[in-house]
Amino acid sequence: MGNTVTCCVSPDASPKLSRARGGGGGAAPGPDRWADAYQAAAAGGGGGGGSGSAEAESGDSDPSGGGGPHLQHISDREFPDDLALESNPSDHPRASTIFLSKSQTDVREKRKSNHINHVSPGQLTKKYSSCSTIFIDDSTVSQPNLRSTIKCVTLAIFYHIKNRDSDRSLDIFDEKSHPLTREEVPDDYYKHDPDHKHIYRFVRTLFSAAQLTAECAIVTLVYLERLLTYAEIDICPSNWKRIVLGAILLASKVWDDQAVWNVDYCQILKDITVEDMNEMERHFLELLQFNINVPASVYAKYYFDLRSLADDNNLSFLLEPLSKERAQKLEAISRLCEDKYKDLSKAAMRRSFSADNLVGIRRSNAILS
């Protein structure tokens, strides 16, 4: 098995099962209690069909008649790499994010227009490091800047809405059927795309009131794109608020140790009911096939793609010269991580040795008397 930690756990453990199976689930990046609760709900048949019929159709039952599930090999349960790359960008670290590909159309058109019209880029506001001065920002993959991250995430949502393929939606996310406020929704609400500032104010209000973190914003975008891929729907003017709200609700519960309860969101959005929040969360999980797993590689991919999106749209991160105190802090963090990986490698060497590592084994000196 080598270094493989999990190979054959259960037939419902893979996040890439067919949509007919309904259940799924994986380890959450946050507290295990939410992952266990969602997986328990999936095992109970809450994900769009009973588990017994799904096992009967897929042939996962024990052929010996013992009543237990047949443990498939992981290669028999997951999609091929090319299909995973094409259809599940929120699951596969090598797949291109949807929002970045949708934004490239506008970026290319803007550059082409500037070139044709001989538009000057104007004064260069971006700072560059030199031999004497190093400019760094306060946003890292482990501790992103909250304000900049929300701006990038909402810009990604804006491009999703603007460059959508169609207007496929579900009734549970329709704002006309399930309004968030008591104000009457206009009849032409589905015709007008929201601008970036409108989306930013909506998300910023939720994050400020619920005191959510920047990491939660990135996980929100992962869940949003996973929903669009799994459920085969589009985010459009008629459903974007409820889809974003459902993704934030789920991401906050998975990521934060002290999650915001559904009733707390009812205090932020005064006119929404707890029953509506619960129903929307349940449908969101079922459409995700209870797959709330966000691998570290996928999280990092979304973070750096958001930074690329910011660079393409001139959303600059606040840069400051590297001070002596900041340099010492970065050096201390680097040394701590280096010592941690050394300890992990030593522990791995104690468990087992391969022929390649026999050269580096330390042997005790022989004592001749």
C-alpha cells in the first residue's frame, strides 16, 4: 500500500460518485463534528434516493450474502482523471477553476480594446521589489486578507453571473419563490445582472455581522462552483443571493470551530425564517451529494487563482516594505515549519525503510574488547 492512507473505506466514501447515489461525504477541513453529521445524514438516505436501491443498482452489495457492503477499490469508484479534470474543478487540484476561465473573456476583450484604441495604461501604481527594498502584502494562503479576499470572491461570482451559459435554476434558490426580504420582488428581477459592488455589499454584510474569516470566503467559492457542477445549474440574477447565502452557511459550519447557527442568520436577514434556512441547507447538501471535503491542494488552487483574478482586474493587494520585525517573524515561522517536517520525516523513517534509504541509516559503532 505504500504511503496510501485511505484506499478502501466504504462504497460511499468517494466524492465523485454518480449523481444517482445521492450520498457521499468526506473529511471536512474544519471540525469533524459537522462532517460526521452530514455523512450520517447521507447514510440515512437523505441525498436523493434510498441507499438500498442505489447499492442494488450499482452492485455494491456483498456477493457472499453476508449483509455487509462490498468494499470496492478506489479505482473502481472514482472517475478517470480526464473526466475529473473536465467536470469537477472543485474536487481536483489540477482542474482549472470555472471563475478564472469565465473572466478571461472579459480580460482579453479589455486588452484588445485598449490596444486598438491606443489607450495608455496610465500611471503605474503597482510596486516592484528591488535589491534594497522588498514589498510584500499581508495576505498569505494560510492567512488571507479578509477585505481583499471578499473582493476577489465577489468578483468571481460577478463573472459567473455575467458570463453564464444559460439560466438553469431550481425553485429552492429562486428569490421570487423564496424572498429574502419582505419587499416585493419586481417582475423583471431575472433580467438585470447585479454589478460587482452590489454583490460585494451583500457578502460583506454577512461576513461582518457573522464575523467570518477570509478562509471561509474561499471555501464558499469552492462550494458554489461544486454546486453549479454537480447540480448542473447556473448562477443568475434570480438565484445568486440564495446560492451565495447557502454556500456561506455551509462553509461557516465546516470551517469555523464556533459556527454561526441558522437562527443567527435570521437576525442578520430579518425577514427570512429558520425553516427556510434549514430547507435551503438540506437541499444544498443533497445537491452536493454531501461532499463537503475541500482538500488543501484545492483550497490553495482557489487562493492563487483568486490572486490571478485580482491581478487581471487591477485589484491590488496592499503592499508594504518588508520591515526588520516582519522578516524576523517570517524567518521564525519558516524555521518552525522546517523543524516540523524534519520530525515527520524521522517518524516515517522509524516506521519502515526502503532499499533507497538504507544508505542513510545510522549504525552504532562496534565496541571491541
